[in-house]
Amino acid sequence: MKIEHDRVELVGGLRGGETLGSPIAMSIENRDHASWLDRMSPAPMPSTPEPVTRPRPGHADLAGGLKHDRHDLRDVLERASARETAARTAVGAVCRKLLAAVGIDVFAHVVAVGGVEARVEGVDADELRRRSRESDLSCGDADAEERMKSAIHDAAHAGDTLGGVFEVVARGVLPGLGSHVQWDRKLDGRLAQALMCIQAIKGVEIGVGFGAARAPGSAVHDAIHYDGTARRFVRPTNRAGGLEGGITNGAPVVCRAAMKPIATLKKALESVDVRTKEPYAAAHERSDICAVAAASVVGEAMVCIVLADAVLEKFGGDSMRELLRNVDGYRAQLGEY
């Protein structure tokens, strides 16, 4: 939420602002946590906090309580909270620096909130990146953004929440990241898992995604051309989203993730107390109305993490100079293909 202004403190793995090769340690102190020590202290507490026994539909509360045999569901809901993604975003920022060194840029933008969809077809990638960075909702369509804000306002007054869709674009990705030889090394699968594991994400697609199932092959696959001047293979379209056979093909990597509406509702849904088994309205913790723009930042981070891992897997090296030397050698190899 906007009331939180936490900052990252780098506490290990660097010297003088430069990485040392050892693990990079970062600390994010949540100042709001002090208000919860009477319920969340790791040390024994003077009195037993009031337990949370009414699971919220759409959350991990009940499933986690059943799995771990916990009847105070706060033991589940706090660890399942999307606050955990602050750590992923911090790690993603480090990965972004590595990717930038090899010419890869990653950005996200919101393409839908509720039933409102952005229209950004034909917008240049640099312009789309600029617009989304300047937008309150990370949306590249100013008209759609205003309608999205109205939809969020209406949902708030109705005690409801909204989901949506965001898209992550990675430009400058060399062909050859990932693999076709083992299922767990396919880069599209790794990207899908990384996005799907973000809280509230219920669907992931790459390129035209589910649209490919409703179109003939001639309208789905990307033709291959050769640019003699640039000495590289190119595609006039990018319906594959930059990946073929689990391997990057040199086109921008494009992933989309669908986020369900936030499950904590002021207009609470029906639930059952796990101790008494009596019906109740679900418990309500503080909640936003729509977090699609925030989720897009986490999506950026996860794509950065996966791509950085794939870059190191492909090119190796124990220093940045060695890594960049290996990348340059591979670029030369591609030019000779």
C-alpha cells in the first residue's frame, strides 16, 4: 500500500558499490511491522493473541491451515502475503543491472483492469515504455487509464475488488537462451512458472498465447527472413513472443499474466469458523482494491530473475569482463551463421 515507504539496505556482497561475487544480501525493514509485534513477535508473547479462525475465500488461509494443522490462520496468511514479493523485486533489480550490461531491457505495462482494455497496437516499444513509466497504473493508453481509474473507484464504493492483465516485454534478448532438450530447461516453461507463482496470478501466456488455439497455423507462426545488412535472421511478426522450442529466437520476449481480483473483500463472502464450524462472514484484513500495476512490477522482477539465470547459464564467467567477453564471442558466432 502507498502508506508503506520501505527502502532496501544492501548489507553484504558488495564493496564500494561493486559486487564481489559472494551472495548479495539485502534487508528491507517494514516499519509497519512494529504495530504487529503484539501478534507477530517471534519471541513468547505475554498473552495469547486473538486467533484468526475465519478463513477468507480466495486466500491460502484454509488450505494452508489444513496442510500444516494450524488453527490460528494468521500463521498461514502472514507468510502467504504478497509482502513477500518485496524480496523478489529487490533481487530482480540486481538482475536488471546484469541484463542491462548485456543489452537486455525489461519493462511491464498494464493492458487490462476489469473489463477495461488498453489499446496500444502499433505503439513503438520505446514510447510504450515511456508512457507506462509515467502512468499511475503503468498503462500505455491514457484514455483507457482514466476508464480503469473509474472502474476501480466504482469497485471500491461497492466493497469489491478488480483484477486485470499485465504484459512484460524484454528487448535485446539474444537468440539461444533456454533449451529444447529437457523439459525443465525450456525457457518458456521457466518464465510461465515464475509469473504464475506471483500471488493472485491465475493465467500466463507467451506471445499470442491462448489466441493461438483459435487461429489457423498460417495466422500464428512467424515467417523467417534474413537481414543481410545486419547479418541476422528476423521475423516480420512476433506471435511466438520471442520463444520457439523453449529457446529465445532473437525477437522481444513477450509474456502476459492474468491477475484475479484481490481476495480480501470489504463486502465479505461467506465462510466457516475452523474451530466452531459455524458460518460467518470472512475475516477482513486491510486491502487494496486493485493491485495489477503493483503486480506488474513484480512480474518485471521475475522475468529479470529468469533471464539473468538463463544468461549466466548460457555464457558463464566468474567476472563481468569474462561474461561480456563470452557474450561478444557468441555475437560474433551468430554473425557467421
